[in-house]
Amino acid sequence: MGRLTTHVLDTALGRPARGLKIELWRDEDASVLISSHVTNADGRVDGPILDGDAFTTGTFELRFYAGDYLKATGQDLPDPLFLDIIPIRFGIAEIEGHYHVPLLLSPFGYSTYRGS
């Protein structure tokens, strides 16, 4: 069975991003919230974000609430923040695949890719 996972690393502080809220949305005619999660001490959520019968083909969006996380780290940040909510829209084409969508985060930039 396929599954969706993520991992968030704070590249400015050199550690996993603990306590970062993540939402998974399905992009259909109108966006539908599927689930909400918070990263653990390893910067991951406890278990897959999506798996089993819910894991289907389609277009999805992970929303990373980076602004709330960054404020909680105590870093010297501008007001307003440069980054707040980071949406990553992606497609799932293989229902047997493992889709890993990591986020490398700093207060002024981020990157992502399809990991393994």
C-alpha cells in the first residue's frame, strides 16, 4: 500500500522542527481538509499522513504553518514574517508508491523534493 510522509528540518538552527503544525488538503472542485498534524521531536508526524484506503491518486496540498513555528523558536524575526504558511501542492499518481515530501526550512527560505 502507498503512503504519504513528511519530515521538517530547521536549517537555520540545525535541528528538526518540533511542534510545527501541518495540514493535508485534497484539491478537488473545492479544497477539502483531510487531516491536521504536529511534528514530533524528530520533525516528523507520528505515522503516515495518508495511507490505506484514503491513499488515492489526485492533487493534494500540504500546508506547513512555518510562521507559528518560527515565532516559537525565539529567533530575531521581522514583522511581518517573510514566511508564514507554506503550501506545497503535489500530485499522487501511483497508489502503491511512497510519497515523502520533506521541508527544509529557515526564516527566509525553504526547499522540498520527493524523497524516499
